[in-house]
Amino acid sequence: MKFTNLKPKTRRDGYYVLAFIIPLFFMIGIFVGLHTYPFGNNTVVSGDFNNQYLALFSYLKNVLTGRDSGLYSLSMGLGGNAFGVLTYYLLSPFNLLVVFFSRNQFPLFATLTTLLKISCIGLTMYTYLVRAQILQRFRKGVSAKLIARSALIFSSAFALMGYVIAYKECIMWLDAIILLPLMLLSIERIILRGKIGFYIVCFSLAVITNYYFGYIIGLFSGLCVLGWILYSLYAKKHGVIKVIALYAFANIVSLLLTAFVIVPSFLSTLGIAKNSSHSYRPVYIAANVIVQLFQTNPGVNNTPLVFAGAVVVACVILFFVNSKIRLTDKMIVAAGLIFMFVSSWLDILYLVWHVMAWPNGYVQREAFLIPFVLCIIGFIGLVSILSAGKETRRRSAISAFFVFLFISGIATSDAALKYVFIAIVLAMITYVIVGFSPARRIAVVPVFVLVISLCSLFVVDFKLQSTIAGYSMKYSEYSKFDQTTTSLIAKGTSGDTGVYRIGNRYQANDNDPLLFGYAGLSNYVSQQPTEVTDFLSTLGYDQKHTWKRCSNYNNGSTLSMDRLLGVKYSYGNTSSEYSSQINRINASMGGDNNILNVPVATGISVVKQGKGYITKDKEAFPVAFRVNGTNIAGNLVANYDTMHDTFTVQNNLWNRLYPDSLMFQHQLVQQTDSKGVYSVLVSSSGNAYMYIPTTRGIDPKSVDVYVNGKKVSQLFVNDTENGIVYLGHFDKGQRVNVSFGNHGSKKDKGDNVENTPIVVTENNTVYERAYRLMASAGVSKQQVKDAQITFSTDAHFVKGNVVITVPYDSHWEAYVDGKKVTTSRALGELMAVNVSQGAHRIVLRYNVPGLKLGIAMAIVGLALIVGFESISMYRRHRENNHK
């Protein structure tokens, strides 16, 4: 578009700068007002940003600095394919800034990237509004200054819409919203000029930064092209076939170029449980979407967040009441709007937006498309009415106000009256200014409307962000948590260069191993296979009562199982104040067990640092060891169930490793006359453990656990203990009373325990024999680095299976002295390699499934676009020569 009324060039550029800085300073103002770091103790780290993404940024920094692998990581549960995590969460170019921040300053990094992304949304939306050729007919005859100022209203409204404020904690989604306006501009280049390069760049970036949201805006762009095709056929326009061919080719090239992301990402999700059930029914009450036009309330079930301010609604109404706009245009726009709302309302269409899988939290993720359309319509409505005559402006403003009152009347039944009343007042002021300003003052009308729009947005956004700030991570607590944990781990593991896992008896969330860069057993990412989390739950680490994608160390399983999986260190804190501090970090997956109740065994030592402590277990198994048994194939259980006796499962596992052994002796548990009190007469000495079977799918109630009157744990309270509970070390013949108190209640009734607990003692003698036989069987020089596990066997090694305690994955390649050998599944979910007699060097390399194919496809895509552009340049050159 040409800005004939704006001179010099710097003045034209100034509006682009304003489009960026208006959302920037708006959000800074909210952050200052709500004491958000660095302006206070609240942070933008809330919800899944707290539970997942902050730790993932720490992992990304470790990858970028060479301290972890981007292909496979032992910091993800038992270990897992990390490439799918990178491609879903971490490929935004904004994330490169993380290398300049220490872990302690990650909340500042979060604030900075949030501000930059929201500001970029305003910039790209402004670019679309002033440059889109589809809007040219509505801009015709309007001064460039008026267009630019009007565009600022709606670019700011789009950047500051309720969806962005509510879902900004899912920061990886914002890149697609930035790219959406550019995608539509790139489609225009295909239609009007036959140019596909810009579209390929935009779509490819959208897929690379987040393939999920790349799919959403790709689908939306396809619907826009379909709409243009139908309209062109109706209007009997020429060149439709050419556009279809170019658009299809551009999408094929884009998908090929991004195949290195798409193919491995798709394969990494195949083992994850999904829900795609549908019944062709609404997913929300239709009237509720009217409510969301006036406020942002994420708590209204499945209703899309469509708030973009009262001014946007007011100007959308102006579009439909303006007699200057053709009825055909109004009907097309109305049909498009109805389709957008219906596609979010009917479950089958809703699922299409989400790749046929119901979202796990953060509903209506595609809803940002509706405010996008509303802002475009509102922009047309305002520009068209401001260019109309005085009488048309007045009639339209009056008519629009009555329509606004009618719509707001629908919303008052559910929405807070305060927000509806404010919206009515601001809309009335907007209509008065738009409808009754003298013609000579029209150029300044958008300035006043912009101020009104920002006021409308501020009222709702400030309230919403205030709620979010209330449950956000508190910086001071996070900083102390980071410093304390870092110091504790460093002190306990100092000088240890071996391969080991670390257990945690307190956590900010399940991704603490990623946050601190150690191999653990806890993890929460969308790409973690269900069979891996089921395996760990079967072993007693975590009772899964609902569809969960996380694994959790959960204060440990039995000591022998921790040792078998290589948990050499575990850290905790006995301070009740530290428990409160963990709670103030405000991660919903946080938790702390501040009772120092460490299993007793030879080889375990405790290092203390204030109230903090870290244990070291010299008899933990290495990551790779030779097994004595030969029957290691097959699953431990057919299907995971919380009613399973996990100790029987563990006995089965140990029998396969070390035949004819009984690691756990079940004890007779008798209920006493007192409710919630059980008595056990110990029949064999050792560490005692308890597991309470519960009904699958029903979250058990919280209880406090007492042994002989002393509290030893709190069960089902948070993500720190809801599996096996360590009761203590007892001798044969000792009487043990286990009692339960309803957590948080002064009455010690124990009503919350519905099933009789299972109690066992652990035979440490059996473990000692098994450890000496297997852990010292000639497997040494173990190392894990860059998606590769290496170890050696010595001359005394006896032919047999070597188990590696990472999840079995067919994409591991094993080499013995450079010769490729097969791997096998062991003990249900672990990996094994059969090694012959004597000294050998074994190397296991992980190949990300689909990555090589994806790279090959990307090369084909690159060749196609180079060839296409070369042919296009040759044709243009020939045409110029003929001229």
C-alpha cells in the first residue's frame, strides 16, 4: 500500500514502531501494577509454564551449551527421545536468548520473551491491516494517516486479547499467533502475484516453532483459500486453477522442508494415550460465547476466549449496520463468522482443529482465530464509517449502539455486570465520537478510540492477570529453591564422574531433573510414552488414577528398586518452613516430604547442609549390569492397575534377574478394634514398606501415616508421596501399629483408607548377594553422552545378557567391538544386549525415529523450491528480453 499522505519515510515507519511499543508498554504497565518480576515478587511463570516450560528452557540451555543431548536425555523419566520435546516446546528463535540468563534468572527471561512476543503480535497484525490487498476496497479514498491510526486500534486489541493474557503461559504457542497475519499476506501474494516464497517461509516457520499451532493456522489459511476459490467461481474469475496449483505446491514444499520436525514429532507421539471420542454434540453452551465478548473467564467450561475489548465489538457492529458496505460482503463475513463459532462449538469440528485429540487442559486452543477475524471486521467497520458522510455516521452509530445494548443484555445473565456496564459506557463513548465528530476532526477520532480500546482491554486484562499473578511462581521462593537445591546436589555428588540417577524428596514439579540437569525418574512432557509411566507406576513410584503423562520419583519405591534403577543419590529437607517455601513456588505438581525417613542399609551415608540433606548409596546398580537370570523377556503385568500388589510385581522382577530369590516377605496385616489402625507382627527382619491398593480412576483421599504413633508420611497429598511408603526398619517379632489420620483434620479417624494396606519387609541379604553377583560382573567404563551409552566388559566377563536401565526402544543400535548386534526388551520396559564371553567394547547409539527420513524429505523440498524459483526467474528474464 502507498502512504501518499505520510512524509517523510520515518513517519510511515513510526506507526510500525507504535504497533510494537503500545502492547509492550501496556503489558509493562500491568506487570508493574501487579509487582511482576523484575518489578516485584510475582512472575509470569504460572500454570504449565511453572510445571513444565521453565525446566525445559533449562534443558534447552544445557543442549545449546553442550551439557545435554537434543536427541536423547536421561533427565526425562527413565530416559527418552528428546527430539520431540525440542520440536514441540523449544524451537522458537526467541528461545536463543536463554543462553544469556542463569537458571536463577529464568523468570526474567520468561518476562522478556513474553513481552517481545506480545509486542510482535501487535506489529504483524498492524502490518496485515495496512497492507492486505483484500482490504484495499474498504480503504479506498481514505487517508493513509486515518488507516494507520485505525490499524493501531485493532493491532493492539489483537495483541492484548484475553486469549493471549490467559494462555501466554503456553509461550510456545504465541509464535504462531505472530505469524498468522503474515500467513494471510503471503496467501495474497500467491493469489495476486503468483509468488509462493513468502508463504513457504511463513508456514515453515509456524510448523518449526510449534507444529501443533502450525497445523492450526495452516488449516485456517486453507479455509481462507477455499473461501476465495468459492467466491471466485461464483464471480467467474479467471486464474483459479493456477492459484490452486501454486497453493498446493507451496504447501507440499513447506511440509517437505519441515519434515525433519513433522516426521520425528509424529512418531514420538505414537505411544501416547489420546482421547478422540465425539458424539456430534456441542462442547459448550452457545450463549456463553457472548459472555466472553465482554470479559475473559477461562473457567467457563470449554468456551472459547474471544475477548478483544468493547471497541472491537462496537466496530464489528458498525460493519453490519453501515449502509455503505455491500450486502454481499456482509453475508460473506457473517457466514465466515458463523462457521468459526460453529467449528469451536460442535465436538467433531472442534476435534479437527486439534488433530482429532481432546486437549489436555487449555481448551479451545484455536480460539485466537475468532478475535483475529473480529479485529479485521472491526477495522473495516471503523474505516468505512469514518470515510462516510455525516448523516451516515450518525445513523450507523445510533443503530449500532442499540444492537450493542441487545447483545450485552444477553451477556448479563452470566457475565459479571461490572464488565458489561463498563463495556456499554465505553461503547457509547465510542459511538458518540465516531458518529458525531465534525468532518474536520475525523483524523483524530482513531486516537480517541485507541485510548478507549486500551481502557477496555486494561480493565479486563488487569483483573485476569491479577488472578494469574496470585498463583504464579514467587521469585524469591524460586531463587532460594534454586540456590538450595543446586548447592545440595553439588555438595553430595562432588567428584563423582560416574553415571547415576538422583531421587528427590521435595520438588517444584515433576521436571526438576530437567531444571537441574540430572538423571532422575520424574518427568512431565506431552511426549512421554504411556507404557513408560505405567511401568514406573507398576513398580510403586506413583499411583496413576487419571490419564497422566507424568512420571514421578514420589519419595522413592523400595530401596532395592531404587538401587536397581541406579538411584545413587537422593536429596530432601526436614524444615517445615522449607515445605511452605516449596508451596509458595505455586507449581501444581510441587510437593515436599519433610520427614527424614531414609531406608536403613549398608552403603548408605547422609550428608547434611542445614536442614537439607543428600544421601549417597554406594550399592546402587550402575546403568548397565550383567544379569544372572535368563528369563528376562516379557511384561511384568498385562495392564497397569492401582489395585495390583506392587511388591509381588517386584518379587517377579527380582526372580527373573536373580532366580530363586524372595526379595519381599508379605506380612500379616490385621485391623484392630480402632478404626484406621492396623497391626503387624513382623515375621522377618528388614526395611518395611506399605502400599494401599485403590480403585483406578478415583483419586484417593489424603491421609497422614503413623507408625507406632509417629508420623512417617503424608499420602496422596501432593506429588511427593502417593505410591509405596517406607515405614521403618524392624526386627522379627516386633509389633508394628500402622494408623491413618485424615489429612488436614484434627480427628484421627482414618476414614479415608478404604482397602487393607499391603505391608512387606525387604530381605537385604538377598539384595547384597544379587548386587555382588550382578553389579560387579565385569561391566565397567560406563558413560552416557550425546545420545550414546558406552561400556566395556573385561576378560573375566561370562557370556550373558547385560541390562541397561533405560526404556526399551527399537531405535537404539548396539555395537559390540564395532559389530552391530540386536537389542531386546527386558523386565517389561528395560533394554538388554547379549554379550559374548571376554573383553569387549559396547556402544549403543540412539537414532531419533524419522529424523533421517525427515532430513531427506527437507532436502527434496529445498531442491523443489530452488528449481521452481530458477524456472520462474528464467521465464521472467525471457519475458523482459522479449519486451
